[in-house]
Amino acid sequence: MSRIFLALMRAWDRTASHGFIVALLDFLFLSAAVYLGYAIRLTLFIPRPYILDCFKISLLFSSLTLLFFCAGRQYRVLWPQAGLEDYVRFVRLYASAAFCFVLLNALAPIALLPRTSLVILLLAGVIFCGALRISWRLPTLAPNRAAERQNVLIVGAGEAGTLLARDLMRNPSGLAPLGFVDDDPHKIGKCIADLTVLGTTEELPRLIEEKNVRIVLVAIPSVNRSRIRAIYEALAPLAVEVRVLPSLKELAGGQITISRLRNISLGDLLGRDPVRIDIHSVAAYLAGRSVLVTGAGGSIGSEIVRQVLQNRPREIFLLGHGEQSLYLLLEELSGHTTIPLHPVVADVADLGAMREFFQLRRPQVVFHAAAHKHVPLMELWPREALRVNALGTRVVARAAGEEGAERMVLISTDKAVNPSSIMGASKRVAEMMLEQEQKRFPATAFMAVRFGNVLGSRGSVIPKFERQIAEGGPVTVTAPGMKRYFMLIPEAVSLVIQAGSMGQGGELFALDMGEPVPILEMAELLIRLHGYEPYRDIPIVFTGVRKGEKLEEELFYDLSAVHPTSHSKVFAIPLSSRPDSDLDLDRALEEGLKDSESALAALQRLVPEFCPQSADSRG
């Protein structure tokens, strides 16, 4: 009972007590308004015969107004946190009560109040009650005015920058916009949203020092990544905070407000400009189809599910070996789509389970993203790499071909080119398995898509660096000269889905990965983005190249064999045929699954260019 009583008292403290005080003060102020109406009409002195009438009318007017306020839930509003809509509702309710009182005054056999007193009463009432509510709000605004406001420059004097400037000036955010910076020479010196365009982005360092700017806001949703990086690098020595508006795709029609600003990310600096895909060709093979995504709980698989959903498939099967990741993905998506999402907990290397699933569900399009991808771990478990990456691909492809699936897209990797790791070699065998199944089931279009690392995927270097920075360092980098190709996950998946529309069967596609990024440079950038200085605040140490790793990855075996496609970011490579028969390929795979030594021998036999080296031999 005591707990219930305390809970009730807390509820009273938060809402009821506040509402009771406002109602009591409303009653007193409305009564004072009636008295004022009488007093001014009667030269500030109410004769004794009128005092009783004044009391009755004040009781009537106050009760009537409070009745309207109660009906309009005015006493449930926490006025220290009230917004404009609350004040508008207050005025409407008061006007309704005033209209009813005027109507009563007009219909009464003898007027309750003379017109002059009535006008004074109504004006005084709204002023008194309105001032009461505003007085509760003012103290909450005062600290924002008193607090130190940080000077801000807005990069971009276009529509987005204008809307952002107006929102900054309208809302107490602690940010004081001083002006715009824009590279359009026609805007220099002009006044936009009461702010002046002070100069170009080249003048940012000078303007920041002159005006003591603490924060730079990049308000150009369409800005390309290289431009953001140029701005960031110019400002890095000045110790100013840089925030950006999301891209047009991320905004997706949302309002441009302070709340949409975010800190600059590694993806902004290392990522490329958003890719455009042929929506019609993609929709042609996905819309109304039954789609299976293996490895659906992973970074790539889950993004495939999200993007496939945008193309209105009939249903999607989310297949994975870890039920927790599937559950989290379902929790994320189920409330935002009416398209059926079916979780499937299964092992892709289990032929019986896969055949049973394909026979029952008969998916028409398959995205095969399930794989072991961690290079050092797979060096310890070669049999498991061969089983999941190679056998798993053969099992899914064979089941898809047997049940007449329209197409299957394998997610491959640049590590399959001249592989030095067990993981890379096993993915190369997976590509070969796909070629074999294409010959066996020509009615199904099998294709593979190769790309490099993706920023932010689970198990990638970025989360590891962020964890090390949060712990105060050191940040561990393999070697000073190590480079990797990187893409943003949404970009990679968009191109995978685009490539899926191009293949007729038997193709190997590679994505344009841009320029390789030095891992050391990435570590230094990430440290600076967290507000630290590399080597001074956070040390960087080199651990040496581990077994299976290469200093630089390759995208193609033979550059002369690479052909352009209808999309500038997707290249086609013919799947190289092997002299071994399909039977030899199957037999080698089966023999390799006996134990780890057999797996390593099978990988070397199937991928002659695979040269496993010890970490020591590579320095």
C-alpha cells in the first residue's frame, strides 16, 4: 500500500499539483478581471450595492472559463515545457468561454454587465491568464540565453542552408549562426535569412579565426564526398567541430532542422558519392518474386534484405545460422513493411535441409551472402572455411537449380584473386562451384559479384579501431604499407542488386572499388574524428602482417579480360574454366572435408595460385 501511495503522490507532484495551481491562479486572475471591469467602469471604486453582483459574476465567469479549460485539458499541460500549439489552444478555449459569457449577457433579462465592463473584463482575463502561462515558460528559456552560445558558420547558402539558419534562429539551441559560406560568387555579400554570405570555402580558415567560430555546419545534402573531405582537411588544424546534414537519400523528404545534423563520419571522408542504379531493370527481376537471402543476419545480408524490400517482392526468406541476428532484423523491419518476412534457421552446407526448404518454398531469386569472412580465424579452421564457403555455395546452388530458381547471386570477395588466405581460396572455390552448377542447370542464371571491404561491417577493422580509441589506445595497425579497398555497405549492396539484373548466367562481376585506402591513414582519420590527435593522444602501434593477409588486395586476375557493362561501376569477367572435370571438383571437395590437412591440400589442388605463407615469411 505504501508503494502505491508513493506512486500516486509522485504522479500528483508531476501533473495534478501543477494543474491544480494553474487552475487556482486562473480562478483568482479571472475574478480579478471581473473586479477590474467593474472598477474601471465605476471610477476605480465599487459601491457596496455592487459588491455582491461583482462576486456572483466573477464566480459565473471564472467557473464557465475553467469548465472550458478543463474540457480542453489545459490543466494537463506542463507550462514550463509548453509549445506554440498549447498557447493557440489556450486562446481558442478562452475565446469560446468568452463567447458563451457574452451570449449569456445578451440573453439575460437584465444585462449582467455593461458593455464597457464586459470588454475590459474579457481583455483583462486573456492578458492575466496568458501572462501566467508565459511566465512559467520564460525561466526555462532564460538559461539558454544566458548560457554561452557557440558561434557557427553554415557552409551552403542554398535552400537547405536557409532552412537550417531559420531553424537555428527560431529555436534555442545554444548555436549562434554568424553567416554563410558559399562558393557561388553571385551570393557573396548577399543577405539570406537575415545572415550575410561572408565568403567562399577557401576563406573558411580566416573567417573561423576572425569570428571565433566553434562549429561549422555543412548544409549541402547533395555535396560529394571529396568536397566534404577537402573541407574537413582544411579545418582539421583549427580544432573546430564539423557537422553535416545527411544526404538527400538519407533525408528522404524529412524536414531540414537542427536535429538532423550529425557529426562527420568516416564514411563521409572515405566513402564515394551515392551510386545510381537502374530502378526498372532491378524491379523487373525482384518485383512480385519470392526471394531468399542467405546470411540474412550479417552486415551484407541484412542490407540486401532492406534494399530488396524497396522493390516490392512477394516475400523474403531470411536464412541464417544465428537466430539472434535474424530476430533483431525481424524486429527492425516487421513494423515497417507489409511484405511477408520468413525467418529460416538452417545451415547452408546441409544438403538435406536446403533441398527440403527449396522444395517447400521454391524461391525464385537467391542472394547467397552466407560465408565465413574473417581471414585470421579461417587460417585456424580451414575445413570449416571449405565447408561453409565452398560446400555451402554448391549446396544452395544445386538446390536452387533442381527447383528451377530463376537466378542466384553469390557474394564473393577481392580476396579470391590470387588468394594468400584460406578464406580467399575457399571463396575462389565457391566461384568455381557456381560455374559448375551453371553447366548442370542452364535454366537458372548463376552469377557471382566480387568486391572488397565494406565500412562498418561486423568484424571489420573500423569497429576494432573505435573500441581501441574508446579504451584510450593503442590503435593497432598491421603494417604501414597495408591498403584495402573500401565501400559503404549500402553502395556495395546496390551494385550487387544491379549486377543481379545484368547476368544471363555464368558471369563473374566485379565492382569499381575506387582507390585503395591506406589502413594507417584510416586509423589517423578515425582518431581525429573522435577529437584526439594521433600519436600524441592515442598511440598507433604496428603488429605485423598475419598469416593469410596481403599488404594490398587485387580485383582482377587479368585486366585485359575485364569488360564494361551497362553500369559504369560494374565490370564483367568471364569465369575461367578449369581443365579438371566437374567430377574431379566434387571429389576434391569431398576429400577436403575430412580434416584440416585435407582441406588445405584440396584448396591448393583446386586453386593452384593459392600460396599459403607463414606470417614470418612475409615479415
